[in-house]
Amino acid sequence: MIKYFLAVLGMFQACHLFGQATNLQCEYRKEPLGITSPAPRLSWELSSPAQQAYQVFVSDDPAVREGNIWNSGKVQSNASIQIVFKGKKLDPAKVYYWKVKTWDAKGKDAGWSNAASWQMGLMNGADWQQAKWIGYEAMPDTSLIIPAVHGAGKKEWGPGKSIQPLLRKEFNISKPLKRATMFISGLGHFDMSLNGEKIGDHFLDPGWTQYSKEALYITFDLTTQLKQGKNALGVMLGNGFYHIPRERYRKLTGSYGYPKMICRMLLQYEDGSTENIVSGTDWKATPGPVTYSSIYGGESYDARLEKQGWDLPGFNDSNWKAAVAVDGPPQLISQIMDPLKVTDILPTKKITHPAADVWIYDVAQNASGIPRIKVKGKSGDQVKIIPGELLDDSGKVTQQASGGPMYYTYTLKGTEAETWQPQFTYYGYRYLQIEGAVPASENNPSQLPVLLAVDGLHTRHAATSAGDFSCSSELFNNIYHLIDWAIRSNLASVLTDCPHREKLGWLEEVHLMGNSIRYNYQVPALLNKITNDMRGAQTADGLVPDIAPEYVEFHGGFRNSAEWGSASVLVPWDLYRWYGDKRALEENYSMMARYLEFLGKNAAKDSLKRGLGDWFDIGPKGVGESQNTPIALTAFATYYHDLQVMIATAKVLGKQQDVEKYEQISAVVKKYFNDTWLDKTTGQYATGSQTSNTMALYMDLVPSAQKEKVLQHIINDIVKRDNSLTTGEIGFGYLLRLLNNANRSDLIYAMNNRKDVPGYGFQLANGATALTESWQAYRFVSNNHLMLGHLMEWFYSGLAGIGQEPGSIAFKKILIRPQPVGDITFAKASYHCPYGLIKSEWHKDGHTFDLQVQIPPNTTATIHLPATGKGKVVGDNALRFIKKENGVLIYEAGSGHHQLSVQ
């Protein structure tokens, strides 16, 4: 007789038991600045197991003694996320304070939370108080290149290097200051300083947008950095995507103009008066020490050109010119996503010397970033730094697959040790080839500059961690880190495909890799920014191109592939499903509908056959467009999937006529799909490839009578290939989900627990430290690429078993369904959902399977325990047995910590 023992450890292990609400957020952020929504959304987490009611106070008084801006009253609801502000009109640039009181499931008052705040941004053009875009010089209209040209273009097109200016302004504060807020945008990118100190720790502000339509601005609180008396503001500008010079490497050649800046600093005094410092022709400008700046080609810096004290009060700027008023983007939007930052320091692990005057510094990790050098030498000496992912046969850096020539140069001023790092560009690299300098420990007969230190600085979007995973398999843990480095290296202000060669926002990754990214990082604000990019990129006929922002118009499938443009439909739904963001559906519904209309017209004309298909699948022809699966099949399957999402969206928004319309279209598409590709005799779709059958089955296009047969064909194909894959980036993620849903994680394990065939293990065996562009780890394509990292999703949702029930929104109803497979003896994962932290950890030892689970307050969970025989709950009533099904014991659980053990 097999015995089972299931125990519950505690209801909720926390020092705030039945306490106040915590982790108060406004528009996904704590204490945010620059909020421009007239009705911000508020969220909080609970300490008590469940919420019966809440009350919100919003006030302009920091003490929040009353809700003079909004008093929600006691609301009988368990809602604790996406609570829409419904108070008085909110004023631009004003700070608001709020707190929340909650009542638990038994009606007990948990008391008021601590107060939180948000500051409004600038809502329209008038709020900028006549601030002007200013720069060092204006670009003639004849030199603009909009849209950009793919590749180098003609050498005579557009200007080459631009001046990267310094801009400064002195001002006086004559009375006690209450608050100072800066609203600023600098294009392509800016660094701002106040009284000689850099403001903030951001990198590459502001985020990339379609500059012909809009630019982002950043909000900074400068209150503590200002002083009574004289102060000085300084701004340095770099090109970014705003101006891509002709020199060195560039994926694109384009220009919206020369670097420029606009700002408004609001000074609020203790006596109630206000003052504005705005950008205008009263600012001074001069060329700065950055002598070359390109988002693709690198950066050059001449320290001899530094203006000592230029951003301090009292600096003599009499030989500087007056700043020039210039045109800028027609609209300014607050940047509400997290900025980019330096998040890790990667120290040098190894130094080699492959040739005279050439030194290779290896930081042992392929990552997005910039170098930082500490060097000592003579004035005028120049150090050249060439970053790269790989080394050639001679041991030197090669940029064959990552775009070159890309390099940095630093010209010394000749003082004591000088430390420098690039400001306005970055690259994906592991190795730094340094020429013109010698490591401090080496002989130096030519008296070259001496390198005292060389580090790699990893730069990425500063989204906070959302989850973590580990298991007993060293290979799987290494795969987890392999994928994670590709994710973090391509988290910018868009999701880039690679951090070097292109840096473009290819849209298929946003939805195909979306779950993998969301399990690891908190990205709702970034995804909302990306949906705005897609709305801006949508053409008059409804096309959402493959990249957004669309700086360059590619041709054919590189501009019009359904699997790419469908991010415009799928990402808003993901925002709703993962975060409860109904507003994302409302704001993007028109874009979604227009894109579906575009797809419908293309389907009728058969032009869906001209996309990219299952990109980089494994076939006889190398890599590129789909080889094993008809391009039109993945396009039509995606189109059908879009229609199902649109039906669900229309239901959420109460658009019943649209529900009926899209259901009718779906029926037509489904019939066409099966008439075209289903062989009813064999139960195969098209070529019978893994992707062909997977897309049909996962998208629910297969007739009921054929489903088991199609699934078996998929399984048979994997097995006959000795458990290896043929799918590319479109089919692979769906294959994993399909197998996981069909309780065949054993096959997922078998396919990925190996190093001898193209796949993750093969990449690791060939020296990869970040996910490569091809399954085969080819050297002639990118070696840091985001697109094939779908196994990350399975680590969380399959192996560790953290997911949500069908129909659940924002993990309100959690599904814990671990999949112990192969020789894995333990797996654990955590995910911080909108309601709080979810944990799942299991251990398998001999005949015992232990599962520990943490369910956050205000949610429920269904727990699947792999077992045979009958189960019995011993302990309190926090777990309720539901049923036994297919060798799994299913329980219902409330919030808290639960420990289950089966023998």
C-alpha cells in the first residue's frame, strides 16, 4: 500500500501578517516621476491572505490626512491591481500622495498603508513654458535622410560626422527651495550634469522612438542637488539613432538632424512662488570632447578638448557661441519605462598578446556593453579599442558577423591616471582588442600609454528581476544563463535582435519570447512603450512592419511577415493576460483591428506567402528563410491565432458585433487552412515538419478527429530524429508549449539534455556564453541573439511548474504543475506576479517527491502533484483535494506556504 503524506506549513510566513498593504505602485513603478495619464492606475500587494474591500486616499498633502484629490470610499472588491484613479483633474508637474486601507476576507480592518507618491509630467506643448529645441547648429533640410537607407547608401548622401556639443546655462536661486524638477530630452542621447555632477545613473537617455513623430523626455528630481546662489546646468549630446554618420560601420544611413536638446526646470519655492529655467538661445554651446559618435560605428573622445569646469558656476564661456534654436519632433512623450543603466561590471579574466602592439582583454562573457579603461600616458597618445564576440585564427578580434569596423578611440590629456568609458553607443562583445597601449605588467620599450585597468560594463534596460530558476542539472542551469544573457543583452528601449550588428526592434521576438522575458524581468512599462512604437509605425493601409520604430523600410518579408507584425495583436493581449492591463487593449484596439484587416486583404491576394516563415530552421540549405515549412502555413496559422486573440479582446471590451465578425472570419480561415495543407489520410500538414504540425495543432486549427494523429506525428518525428529538433524561431516555442500541455515534457528534456546536435547544449559545447543566432552556433552569424530562447519559458512553466489557469488574468488563479523528468532530482523557481511572489520547489529522492509552494495573498492556486494511488490531506484546511487524474493528485490552495510530500 503506497502511503501519502501531505502537510501544510503555515498560512502566510511574513512579519506583516494581517498587516498593511505594501509595495504601492503607480503605473507599474514606485514613486514614479513624469506620469501623464489623466487617470493613473494604482496597485498594491497584501500581507493578509485575501482582500474583501479597499479604500484609497489621494492628496496633495504629503501626510495624506484626507483624500482631498480622491477618496474612493470603501469599495467592496478584492481588486488590488490596476485600480483606476477617479478623482479631481490632475495638474501637470504636481506631486500627489496616496495610501490605501484594506479589509481582509473576514472584514477586519488592516489599517492604512504607508504613503506613496507620484509626480505628474508635462501633458501638452503649452506645459513646456515656451522651451525651445536648441543645438550647436541646424542641419539643412537637404541633408535629412528620412527614412534611413539600408546599409551604407551613397557616400554623397547626408553629412558625415556631426559636432557633439556641450550646452550650458547658469542661473541663480535666491530663496529657500521646496522642490526642483527637470523635464528634459536630448537627441539622439544626452548626459546632464548639475554643478559638475552627472544627474542620475542612466545610459542612452532617452529611449529610441520614431523621431519624425515624437521623442521621449525624462523627469528628474533635482531638489537635493541645487544650492542657494549660483548654479550651472550642463548637457552633452550624442547622435544615437537620430543621426547615423557615414564613417565606420552602420546598418543604416540616416539622419533626422544634428544633436539637439529641450528642457524645462521647474523651481518651486517655500513661499509658494515658482520659476522656470527653459532651453533657449540664452544657453551657450561649443563642440565637446566627443569627436565621433555613432550608435553603430563607435565613439572617439579627445580628453585634450575637455573644458575644465564647464558645468560649474563661474566658468568663463565668453568664447562659446549662443545656442541655435532648431526644429525638433512634433510631440514629446514622457518616458515611463525603466531607463538603461550599467548593471554589471565584467572584470578582465585573461589577457593575450597575438601580435605586436595588440592586446586582447577577455571578460569571459558575451554581453551588451561598453569598455572602461584606466590609462596613464602622454598628452596626445591615442588608445584604440575594438570590441568583438569572437577571435579569428590569429587570436585577434573579428567583427565579421557583428558589424565592422566598429571601434572606440581615446586620446589622452596627459595627466595622472585617466579613466574613460563611452557615453553614447555600445556593442555586443566578449573581447576587447586594445592597440596603442600596454598592460602595466608588460614590457613597454616604445613608451606607450600604460593600461592600469580594463573592465567591461554591461549595459541594459534596468527592469527589475521578476523571477529566478535553478535545478539539479548543470547543463540546464547553464542553458538558463545562456538564454538570460541574450535576454538582458537585448533589453534596450526596444527588444533588439542583437546588441551589435542591427540593434533594431524586430517584433516577432516581443511575442514569441515574451513569456520567457516576463518570467525573468518586470517589463510591463517597456511593453507599453513598444506598443506605442508599433502604433507609430503602422502604415495607412494597416501594415505593422517587422521593426518598430521603423527607421528604414526593408523589402519583402523583412517588412511584411505576419509572424512579425502580429506582435501588434498579441502583445496587448499579453499585457492584459500577465498584468491585468485592460487599458493596453483599449489603447491598441484600433491598431489590432486595422492590422487584421490588412492581413485579411493580404490573405485574399495570397501575399501572405511572401514572408520569412520559420526563420533559421534546421534544413539542408544553411540558415535563413523557412526550409521545412511552407512560408504561408506559419503566416496563416498566426493570422488565425490573431483572430482568436481578437475575439477574446472584443469580449473583454464588450464589442459583441466584433466578436461575431471575427468568429465568421476565423471559420473561413480555418477551412482554407485545412483545405490547403491537411492530408486527411495521413493526418499530416503540408510537409509534415515539426513546425507544420505544431502550428496547426497549437493554434487549434486541427479538426477534433485528427488531433491525436497530428500530435503523434509530431512525437514520431522527434523520436525518429533521435530526439532532435528541426524548428526555427517561429515553431520552436509553440512546440515546447504543445508538448508541455500534452504532458510530454519528457520529450522536451530529451531534446535539450544533450550537446551533440544543434541546440543549446551544442552552443555551450562550442564556447557560447550567450544564446547564438543559429542552433548550430555558426561563427558567421550573431553570437548574442534573443530569438531562440524559448526553453526559458519551459523552465518556469514546465519543469518548475509556475503558470496560471486558463482564463486567469494577472495570475489571480495560479497553476502549479511541476514536470519531474529525466534524471532531474530537484527544480525550483520563483516569479513575482502582480499580486506577489510565487514559488515552486520540488525534490525527488528515491521514492519520495516533495513539493514546496508559496502562493501570494489575494490569489488561489491549483496544485498538481505527480503520484499514483489515492491521496489524503493531513493538517489544516488550506489544501482541498479536488480529484485524481492521469496519475496526478489535484488540490486547491489558498495563499500561504504549502508543503506536499508523496511516497
